[in-house]
Amino acid sequence: EDKVVQSPLSLVVHEGDTVTLNCSYEVTNFRSLLWYKQEKKAPTFLFMLTSSGIEKKSGRLSSILDKKELFSILNITATQTGDSAIYLCAVQETSGSRLTFGEGTQLTVNP
Amino acid sequence: EAQVTQNPRYLITVTGKKLTVTCSQNMNHEYMSWYRQDPGLGLRQIYYSMNVEVTDKGDVPEGYKVSRKEKRNFPLILESPSPNQTSLYFCASSLSVRRPSYEQYFGPGTRLTVT
């Protein structure tokens, strides 16, 4: 059974801090790993990672995948209160039809 | 505007009373999927559809049915809802899972309470 584990489950920081969110996975036929941000509504797409060692970057957010060690990290630099959300990691298997999500990391950024 | 819509957004019902949650997308997407989200369990896939008339079970299909008669619609049916189906439900769609990369668009969610 495919499995995705995120850590920490909850994190409270101050504005300006840098945070690292972790996602480890076990999946039989790996295709890609995705990160989503969920505020008080539907998840919104952040990144898709398919190759090891290639950093994806969008503004203050960046992510990288290690397919040998089966994990990914999501970094957020210079955090803002608007970064407060649940961050979800999901793994897609080869056929593309199934997404397995982790529990999510609840990030709270205090002013 | 490209979007996934769900109705209703909120529903309180009683055990055993059949209900349908509708999902519609206007992006001509082939792939659609239903998830439920529960505290401590994250998002879990209920059913998915690769294209019209093609549906398959996800991780937690028990107690649910789906159909895909048209490309744009993917309703979720609870024939006899039970309290353990109280949850937040999301419908999602993407262009095609045959492509090497795809973004899955989520609907706004339906909060269902079964008493």
C-alpha cells in the first residue's frame, strides 16, 4: 500500500523565519510528487517533482526531490502571515490515476 | 473562468437518506476524481474516472457510487449515508493523466454531516 508521511504535522513560526517541510514516501510505482497549499478552501497546486536533485522554485517557495532516499522537502523563506496554511504532499503512481496524500503540515506564521 | 464546481457546498442529512453531490468542470478535462478529507487522515481518494464511462475505485470506495456519463460531470452518490461518511469532500479534475505532468484542479469542497 502506498504511503506518504509528512513532518512536522504542525509548525508555528514568526514572520521572516525560514521553514522546511518534509515529505517521505513509499510507493510501488513512482511517477511524481506534488505539493499543494490548502487555506480555508480547496488545495491549490504548488509544485510537481519528477526528477531527483532538480530544485523547483516559485518566489519564496522551493522544493526538491530525492528519489534514492524517497523524500522531498518544501522550503519557504522569509515567511509571511499569508503563508499560513496546510501544506499537502501527494505521490502519483505510474498510471497517473492515483494520488496518495500525506496528512499535511499545518503551518502558522505569526506577525 | 476555468473551474470545478460542486453542489451543494454544505449538507446536513440523516442516516439512510440517499444523496448526490454534483461535480462539474468546464475545462474539457479527461480525468476526474473524488476525495474525502478527515482530520488526521489527510485526503483520501474515493473514486476516479480516466474518461467518459471509465471509473475505478480509489482507496476508500465503500458506501459510495459514481458515474461518468458526460465528460464534464462526475457525481458522487451516497445510496445510504452513515455517520462515518461525515466529512469534507473534494472533487478534482485534470487534463489527462497520460501527459507527463498535470495539475489537478480542486473544487471548493462539500461539507457533509450525516446524523
